[in-house]
Amino acid sequence: MSIQWKGVMPAVTTKFTDNDELDLKTFELNINAQLEAGVHGIVLGGTLGEASTLLDEEKRLLTTTTVDIVKGKVPVLINIAEQTTKGAILAAQKAEEDGAKGLMMLPPMRYKSGDRETVEYFKAVANSTSLPIMVYNNPVDYKVEVTLNMFDELLKCKNIEAVKESTRDISNVTRIKNRFGDRLKIMTGVDTIALESLLMGADGWIAGLVCAFPAETVAIYELQKAGRIKEAIEIYRWFLPLLELDINPKLVQNIKLAEVYTGIGTENVRAPRLPLHGEERKQVIKIIEDSLKNRPTLPDYKNL
């Protein structure tokens, strides 16, 4: 495998200026904070990255900029969320040209594809690129489930290597392991069941609140990997109120507000999204401020 499907890979937010242009300066500040914390990859243009609002040229600029920032330290992946097979194939080709090392792929957007259509969509893209692919399986939000029987067919494509497991059913980790062993790597994609999924055998974590709290997220992963489960659980219990900001329709606004509080982001979102306001904003601020008051002292997790 050309990508090591393990560890913490942040699904990073896209930074915007007050004039609704890409804010590459703040974006670089955040990416460097992720690298300093010890993340294992960077995922661009996902749900948190406001993918549906980005222009094609903006996605390409984010990719080339991130590749330049990370300088090969970790792989850069970009999400493919297209409406047509033709568009997805073109996006994969551009990602490869721009230096991405892997793809995260959603089923077709807008059209609720059937099982056969979904499989053929993924296979067509996989057969068009040399890049390794992680299938993003999130039936809760995107209404299309990639079942184990569908993966039987998909894994005939050697470069379909991993799944971002976001069914919110922890037992699915065991089902995947029982069925496919190490052939299909599992990256848990739901912050609120991440540690549980890792303990059940998931290989890594595509994380959301890592955008604001990179060190705490990586510490949880490294501690559980080293068998220091009690310490991992203690940090995770502190983290849970924040992690719950990720399973919310306003997850982008929630996490960007958290990034402001930790000094590595801004609240700017792209319309039709708007920053939080009123009682909703007060509730999120309280969660963030209460958590910061009790922020744990982390062990030397980088040298376990």
C-alpha cells in the first residue's frame, strides 16, 4: 500500500477571508499545528472542508498548497464528491496531477444511487487512477450505504484499500475485520465513537475536532495503541462534549468556532452557511470554554 492507513488524519476545514476568498495564511497555520501534533495524514475537501461550496480551482489550489506545506511528511488526500462518474474521474486525474497521494470518495452526490450503480461508480474511478482510495461510507448523512457485499466487488480493484467507517455502528468494525481481515483498512469517521472503534480494531481516525485540538486527538490514538487504555479514556471523557459538536448539522461552524478559541482558525464560512449566533452560539461557546478550563495535561505521547 502506498498510504499507511493508520493514525489520525484530520478532515481539515477550509479557511476563508472576510472577502470570501481562500485564506491560505490561516490555513497554513492550522496545517502546521496538525503536523506539530503528529498527525498521520491530511484530508482536504470533506464535509468539514465545505467541499460543496468550493470552486474547482480552489480545490486544486488547496491541494497544491497543502502538498507544499507538508513536504512529504504525511500523505495529502482530497475528497471526491461529484454528481457524475465523468466528473469524479476528472477530479481524480486532477488530484493526481496536483500531488495528492490518495482519495477519499463519497457515492454520487444528489442522485441516490442503487447498489449496482454505486459499485460501478467507485470501480470506474478506481480504474482511472493509480491513487489509493478510501471509500467514505456514511449512510446517515449521505443516504447511500456501502454494504459488505458491495465491498466484496469493490475490493477487486486493488487501489480501493480503505473505508472511512461512518455508519455509527461500532460492531461494523468487527464485521469488516471478520470478512476482509487486513485487506480493507478501517478509518473510523465519527468522533463520538472513535476510541471505541479503535479499541475494536479500527486502524485509524479521520477526525473532526482535531482541527481545533490536534494534540489531544493524536494523544488518544497513540495511548490506546501503546496499551495505555486508562489514560486514553481519561482524555477521551474530557473530550466528549467537544466531540459531540461534530455530529451536528452545524459541525462546520461549531468546529471553526473552536479553532478560534485555540488560536488556529477563524469563524468565516461560505454562504449559505453563516456563523453561529444567538442562543446556539452561546451554548457552543460554553462547551468550548468549560472544556478549556479543564484541558488535560498530556503525557509525552510522541515517544511511547
